[in-house]
Amino acid sequence: MSVDITSHSSLFGTAPQILPDDLAQIKAAGFASVINNRPDFEGGESQPTSDALAVAALVQGLQYSAVPFSPSHVTQTLVEDFARVLADLPKPVLAFCRTGTRSTNIYQAAIAMGLLNQHDLTLVDTKNAGAVGVASAQNHNPSVSTNAPVETSAPTLRTHDVVIVGGGSAGIALAASLLKRQPKLDLAIIEPSEQHYYQAAWTLVGAGEFDVDDSVRHMHAVIPNHAKWIKAAVTSFTPDANTVVLNNGEHVQYQQLVVASGLACLWDAIEGLSDTLGQNNVTSNYRADLAPYTWTCVQNMRAGLALFTQPMVPIKCAGAPQKALYLSAAHWEGKKRLADINIEFHNAGGVLFSVPDFIPNLTAQMAHYGAQISFGSNLIKVDGPNKKAWFESKSADGQISITEKSFEMLHVVPPQKPHAFIRDSALANADGWVEVNPDTLQHVRYPNVFGVGDAMSAPNSKTAAAIRKQVVVVAENLLASRAAIDLPTVYDGYSACPITVGHGRLILAEFGYAGKLMPTFGMDPTVPRKLGWYMKKFLFPWLYWHLMLKGHEWLARPKKDSAK
């Protein structure tokens, strides 16, 4: 059986799992060394062990090294170890894993993080940088900042054509779309996290319908080729000088800036909450580490009061608090426990959903599960060990009252606000969001700045589906701005909220500005459908990882018109 080798350069290639007998072919193909990135016994007895492959490589006169790892457990240290091994081995080198993907990803990460010289695969000397791979502004080499600032008398300065702040859904998708259009664009992404999450799956994780490990990738695996990753956090903006200041001491200059940093979940804003999350049956689907505990709580619930909360909007996916309730109740109904469980939905706002067309069906779903709705009821305090929660409400005449509840299970959605480094900057509006024109997503005062995703001020619902449409708008308008031509593309406010009302049933709420219904497939979007469930569970995750984050814009284009 021939080995399917993917060549990344004259010095490096990758392949799916190889067998001892394949090493003769690998030698004949001109390789001098082999790296095994697959842990032993990952694939069962059919997978040859690392020792067996090492012996076979020795027989063929090949150097052999093992750097095994799981795709979901990649760290910066691991990438650095791989870079050192690759630099030390005789070239060319073939790396392999189960499919070749993780070997490709870790190689690309080592290049993107500035650990390896891409031309000769030698290690980059970083001993005097104070951070891994800090590059000069002249050569625009990739870099990533980690801990201490560079020890110089002046801040390290680097420049890029386009700087994107944030490596979440909006930042990565936009970077991919921009580079699809202009592959030679000098583009950098500023993002401190090593993990990238598909957050839309966490509702299903909390219902036992999705594996949380499938909702995460290492950041290097999703950053597009040719984009430069600056692994640091933004501390401030100086838009009059076209500069972003980082927590490692660097100053990054740009021609165009896009703020795609999302919003902040304020877990500590509720007294006692942080001390009890993940225990005492207090949970939330708004964090990857807590969503599996939601499912544990749901399975263990037999009787008593189950509380579900929603703070004041805007929040990430305003339908998510209800989804947790519906899926939990559906499980209890299927286990014939619903009669012994009281469900309450405490919504700090005044309506069940922001678009009136969806309220009748959602109200019917609440009634079906016997859930009591309390509007204007805001969670302010939690005592986990004693299983008590306190809610604040305000009467029509302005009188404030506090209600104490004893619960068996509590699902919390935290208050959400703009990040402080945005709120305190010249880019913010009065509410702290990046102030953009809602049609073009261009900043209203700084024309070389754009906003995309949850961080900006356009009055759309904050969902991944909204980002998918916004990315096209910002990509085309930003490049038009660079070319000094009129902005060509208008955002219509499109957003979608797939509301799981039970196992196998989903309302695919699609709407734009002013609550205008915008169904993609022509069907009544207010009705629960099985098709929507399968799309949410199977199709949408695939579209996210393989299309949206890769710059493929299938069904992502809003209407095209002259910008206002």
C-alpha cells in the first residue's frame, strides 16, 4: 500500500498513519527522518507501536523521533518541543499521525509562532526576546508574545496592514475571508488564548447530545495560513496613532483595525456564584468546563425546584438560557420525572424573546413543560452549599423586592458587558461597545476601524450566525476602504438562533433588524422542526469548522447595495 504524502516544502511532508513496511517507500521518496505524532494504542491493536516503527526506521537508515499528542491537548510547550525535534533531525522530514492533520497543524503552528525558519527549518533564536518569536517590524515575521515584555528602552513596535483583535469566531472567520480575497495581505491576529471554542455546541453538551472535546481546537489549528498570531492581550487602543498596546509591552501599528474581541461574562457580578459553580448543582452552559456538569445535574435531578436564569440583554445568543430549560425538561419528561420537578425561568427582561413572532410558540413550549416565567427577576446572590438563590425585582411603581428561593438545581447565565479595554477607549459608544455604522460596520469616527461580532454596537442579536454574515460585510468594506473606493456591502442585521425546544425539535429563528423574519429555506421559522435539530447537531458544527473558519462563505452573503 502506497503512502499518501502531502508535501509542505522540500524539507517537510506529512502523511496518515504509516506501517513498518511503508518505511522503505518513505526512504525511497528521499526522506531522511520520520516523526510520529500519534500516541500508542490510540487506534487499537491495528496501530503499530512506536517501538515497532522505530526498529523498522533503523533498518531503513532513517532517523526516528516520537512527539505523540492528542489533538485536543496541544500546548505552546508541545509546539516548542516539536519545533526543536524537527530542527534537529536530518532533512527532509516526514511527520505522521492518524490522518496527517495534527502533524500538519503543529508544523504550521511552529511556523506561525515564529519558532522555525520556514526556509531551512532551523530554530529561531529567541533567547534575547523575553517572549517567543518577537519579530522586527521590517521583516513582518510571525510572532507570539507570552510572558515578560521585551527588555528595551522603548516599547517594541511592529506594523501590519490589518490587525484583528480577537481569535474567536469573528476574528478567525474574518481573517480567513480577507486572505481568501487578498492572500498577500499582511494580517495579524491578537489573541492571548491557546484554545478556540465552538460555543454554540455547549447547549447540546449540557443535554448529553454532544461531546465537549469536539467543541475545541488549539488556536494554531484555526488561524489561517499566512496570518500572524500575536499571543498577547490588548490593554488599550490609541486610534489617533493607529496603534494597539499589548500587555507584553509591544505596540502594534496598523493601517486597518478590526475589533472582534467578543464580550465579557461577569461571573463575579452575582454574589457567591463563582464559589459554587460546578458543584452543589449550580452550573452553566456558558462555559466549556461547566456544560458537562449541566448534563450531570440534569441526569441526577429527581424532584424539587429547578431554576433557570437570564440576565438583561445583550448577551451571547439570547435564546440559550431557554434552550437549557427546554432540553432539561425534555429529559425529565422522557424519564417521567416532570411531575415531581418544578421549573422556573427568571428573566431579568420583560419579554420571552426580542422578536414578537416567536413568542407564541415559545410560550407554548414553556406551558408544555409546566415552567413558570418570572419577568423582571434578576439573580443577585447564590449560596451553593445551602442551595439558596436570591432574586431582585422591581414593581411598576419602582419598589425593589428580594425573593429567596431554595433550589435543587440552578442553571445560571452570567451578566455580560463590553470588555473594559474597549469600554474605556476612544472606540466605544456610551454603552461601551465599539461604535460602528450598523449598515457598513465601519467605525463612525475612525474610518480605518471596523467592528465585527459581539464587541460592536450594531443592534443585532449576538450569535455566530450573525457573525457569518457580518464577516462578508467587513471583509468587502475593509478592502474597499483600503482601495479608497465606496463601501459596497450592507449588513441587514441578520441573525439566527436555533432554539432547541426538545430532543429532536428545534425552532430555527432567523431575523434581521427590527425583528424582520429572514428564513433561509422559505419555511415558517417560528415552527419547531426535526430538520432544524439535525442541522444544529450535525450540519452546523461541520459548517463552522470547515467552511466559516476557512473563508468559505456559503449562504453567508447579505444583500448587496450601496453603503449608506
